[in-house]
Amino acid sequence: MAKYSEKFKLNLVKEYQKGKLGYNLLAKKYGMKDSTPILRWVKIYERFGVEGLMKKKNKETYSVQFKLDVLSFMQRTGSSETETALKFGLTNTPMIASWKKAFLEGGPEALDRPKGRPSMSDKAKNRKNKHTEEKEMTYEQKLERENELLRLEVEYLKKLRAFQMDPENYLEKHKQRYHSNSKKPSN
């Protein structure tokens, strides 16, 4: 993926806002293969201003739960990556695509893997050993939690699939189940 300067992004956004050229013509004019980045830059600029187009000095790290929330929102609502990023205040839209890919390939654990190569200094080795000892103490608890999350995810996806295949029958079936439960005499 090509890297573009902040000045270049801002110039394209301003040129688009003048209204003379659309996304596709701007992409063609500047020799870009695709107009999607321009669309993304315009939306980010409209939401966050010039700061949204700036490169971040300190790369933020996001929790696994936050990443799952973002992916869940995107699937539930059918929102695009750009719309989802704007909803959650993210300016790096392609990051969502990488989270989605990691999740599909490796599940929730894949979202917790740090990027890049770890430092190999003595300090880092000592920290790594302490960190693995802490993990071993709660390993069983983590597995239980992971199993529960996976069970919930599978159950949710089954219900979603059933609803998508036949919404009317699904709703009718659940109405009947609710009514049959409420008719049971209480002891």
C-alpha cells in the first residue's frame, strides 16, 4: 500500500471539496489505482479536521474487547470499514480490515498478539519471563473464559443465521416458546 504525505492528502481533500472533480477523476488525475483512499480522507477530514489526516506519532494500542466491539458493530449494522472507523473515532480505517482478517484466521486470541518483533535486551527477557509466569497462574481461567466467549459467539451466529434464512418463522417460533414458558404454573 502506498504511503501518501499529509500535504498530498489535504490537497486532494481540498480539491474534492471545490467540487470540480469526483473521487474517480481525482484518483486518475494523480495516478492512483483506486479512489477509495480519497473517499476515506474526505470523510476523516470532515469528521476530525486536519488532525485526522496527520500521521500518529504514538501508535495507539486497543484492547481486544474494543476490537471485538468494533468488529461486532460492523457485522451487526452492515457498516463499511470507513463508517465503522468514524463511529468509533478511528482515523486509520485499514486497521479494521487487519483486525477482521486476524479474527477470521485466528479467533479472538489473534487480536491480542502484539505487532512487530520484540526487543531482545536482557530487560525485555526478564519481563517476558515474569509475564509468562503470570499467565500460567491464570491459564485455566483464561481458557474457561475463552470457551465461554466462543460458545456465546457460536450460539449468536446460529441464531443470526436462522433469523436471516426465515425471519417470520424464527420470530413465530420464539413467540410460541415465550408463551409456552409463561403458561407453566408456578409452584
